Amino acid sequence: MAPKRFHGLDGLRGVCALSVVLLHADNLFRPGSLLQHGFLAVDMFFLLSGFVIALNYQAALEKGLGLLPFLEMRGRRLLPVFWLGAAFNLAIFIWMASSGYYQGGYGWVTIWLLMPLLTLLMVPAFGMPGGGFSPPLLHVSWSLMVEWLVNAAYARWLFSCRTRTLMWIAALGWLVMTVACYFTGRGWCVGNGRVDVFTYGLLRGVADFSAGVVISRLHARNAFAKLPAVAPEILLLLWLCIAVVPTPGATPTFDAIAVILLCPLLVVMLIRSEHKTPAFAKALGALSYPLYVVHPGIILLAQFTPVFGLNQGPRPLRAAVVLALCIAAAWLLNAVTAKRRPKALALTKSA
């Protein structure tokens, strides 16, 4: 029997990807971002990844599936989408930087050689101006790199840990993140820089992923059967309510509550309510990873060039066109890569 696929989680992943796009759309719809807490979508991605990877690969790893074959399977599914999306964004970035629209202080070697190479390899842009991870991708690739590292750790070691051990790993990671967020002045919105990705970024990834594995194991034990079923549309709306909370300053308390309590609760309730999932959730899931990867270039065009007439300030109708183009580009990227992509064992998720 083919393993179960959770279309409710597909829908959640799609809504989270859309919230990242709206987070990045600074000054397009209005001054600032529409969904200022959209950065918490990354924690939801890590959480879903832990659930998905455990659901798909736990048994195979226990039977002797090695680290390299595991990474090869993941790479065959995820890397073509990433590389095509990154190439699209790099083409826009190179044109903008060469034309003077992107004022980053980059020389031609950086623009034409170093930045493309580092971006395609998901390597932090060390030695470049600023502190961001990958400017052509609006720094979203930091989470993809972290996910690869955490996936590798799972295939090498974490899969063999007892459920109680994984619960302690998640709890300790979240505790350290909570304490740290009160001292960074940025709340949970840390880890996407080229330096702190190896501290806060990995900490977020390991804690969230471990929690996702725990949820997968509890699901396998039918631990959620007695929970009430809730309309998935309401649960997806609840995520948007989390993402839309304004951030006039750091909000470490709210961030911790959202990541530690609300995100796992939404995942659990969507698992329990799978039989109620609407048909559109599957389509949202199919577009989530391509949308996450392909949107940065279009957003950069809108923010820094006169292409859409938005570089001078917000215009909601034109911003809606930009959003539609992001979705259309994601649909095209998914269509181009879908036929050659290996079938997943169950629900798939990237970033």
C-alpha cells in the first residue's frame, strides 16, 4: 500500500510559502510588509520537514539505507527546482547589478562569477559586502542549506534516537532560542545571516525538525485519534493570523509561543483533520517549493527597478500583478520539473 499523503499539510506548506512572499514584498502593497511575522514560516517548514522525512525514510534508514543514497534521493527531487529557480533569480540580479539598479558595491567578478557560484551551491556569501546569505535569493537559501544539514544529521544519527531523546533535543533547542531572542533584539527572526546561520539558524532547524519527527512517531502510534477534527480552512486561516501580527519591534514572547505551541498544534490538527481537506490544498503544496525559490527575482525587480512602477512607493493593484507573476513563475517551474522529478514516498517538502 502506498504511504499516506497529507494534503492538509500540503496546503499549510503552500500558505507558508505565500506568507514568505508577502513578507518580502516590502513597500509594494503598503509601507512595510503585509505579513510581518511571515519569517516564522521557516520554522513551520523545518517542522514539516521533520514530519515528512520521518514518515518517508524512518523505516528505510532502520533497514540500512545509507547517508549518501538518502541524500541522493533528496537531491534528485529538490535540486533541479532549486537550480532552475536560482538561475532565474541570478539572471535578474546580474542585470540589475550591471545596470546600476542594485547598489551593493559588487565588482564584475563578484556579479558574474562569485555570486552565481555561491548561490547555486547554497554557500554563504562570505567576503561580499553586507552580511546577508545570498542577495539574489533574498537570503531564503539559508533555510535550504540548514535543511540539508539537518536532513543529513537525521540520516546519520537522529533517526536512531528514541522519541524521548528527540523531545529533549527540541525542548532544549527551543529554550536556548527563546533565551537568545531576548538578547539579540530581533526575536525569533535570526539565523539568516552568513554568520549566525551556523548558530541560530542551525538551532532553529534542529529543534523544529526534531519536533516534526516526534509528531510523525506519535501519529504512527495513532496518538491523535481522539482529537476533534477541525475544518482545515480554519487552521490555514489561523496560520495567516499568526503571520499578520505586526512587529513594531522584537516580539520574542509571541515568537516563542507561535513556534513552540501553535505551529506543532496546527500540524497535529491538520493531520487529524485530513479527511476534511479541500481539493485546493494539493495545488498549494505543489507550488510551495517552486514559489519559495522563484519569487525573489520578481520581488527585486519590483522594489528596485521601474519595471512595475513600484520602486517609488506602494501601489496595491500593481503589487497584486507582481504577486500573480510570482505564482505563475512557480507554476511554470513546477510544470517544467514535475515530470522528471522522482515520485515522493509520501508528503514532500523542501525548505
